[in-house]
Amino acid sequence: MKALIVVVLVLIIVALASAGRAMLRSQRDGKAADPRMARALALRVGLSIALFLFILLAWRMGWIQPSGLPLSR
């Protein structure tokens, strides 16, 4: 379960880096915004929403439990 969450987080970071690379490349060439940048950002948003919904589902199904933070020692 934790490995799946980590893999999706890594994919989100890769999509963000890809969008940043496309943005920098289009600025350097003086062209308009690259459609690859918009696609990468849309993928990142979709992955983030899917991860959030998956964590909510996993919590409701009892697959994961919140550990909480200790408020005092």
C-alpha cells in the first residue's frame, strides 16, 4: 500500500518536472506555450486527485489507519 502511494508521488513529481522542462524550452525558443506542458500539468492534477481519492478509499476500507501525532509526551 505504501509503495503504491510512493510510486504515485514520484509520478506526480516527474510530471511536474516534465512540465517545467517544456516551459523552459518554450521560453528559450521564444515560442508560445508548449502543449506538452499543458498535458503534463493536466496529468499531474489528475494523478493528485486520483491519489487523494485512493487514500480516502483505503482509509474507509480499513486498508490504512491514521497514526496521528502525539500531542504530549
